[in-house]
Amino acid sequence: MELQALEMRLENLEQKMSEVHKLTSILPRLEERMIAQKDDLQDHEFRLRSLEQSQQKGNVYIGWIERFAWAVVVALAGSSIFF
């Protein structure tokens, strides 16, 4: 009876070790994927920051152009009323 119990424990241990081995063989691939995703995320963040910076610069120029256009429109409206 004791021999059968030991054999069952040994079989269970072998099965669990097999599962552990399968899982540890997956870990390097998971690590590679995580590193690749991290690199992609850093690249995406860099592109997003450059896009935001270019849009902020564009907004400054557009703001000045709008102010100038409004000043011209107001001056034309004022001069048309005056004359």
C-alpha cells in the first residue's frame, strides 16, 4: 500500500514538473514580446510628443493669423462706416 502511494506521488510530481517545464519554456517568448511592446510604446510616445509639439507651434501661427485677419476685417468695417 505504501509503495502505491509513493508511486502515485511520484507520478503527480512528474506531471507537475512537466507542467512547470512547459511554462518555463514559454517565459523567454513572453519576455521578448513584452520588450517589443515596450519599444513600440516608447516609439508611439515619441511620435505623439512630436505631433503635439508641431500642433502647438501651428496653433501659435494660426492664432496670429486669425488676430491679423480680424484686425483687417474690423478696420475695413470701421473704414466703410466712416467713409
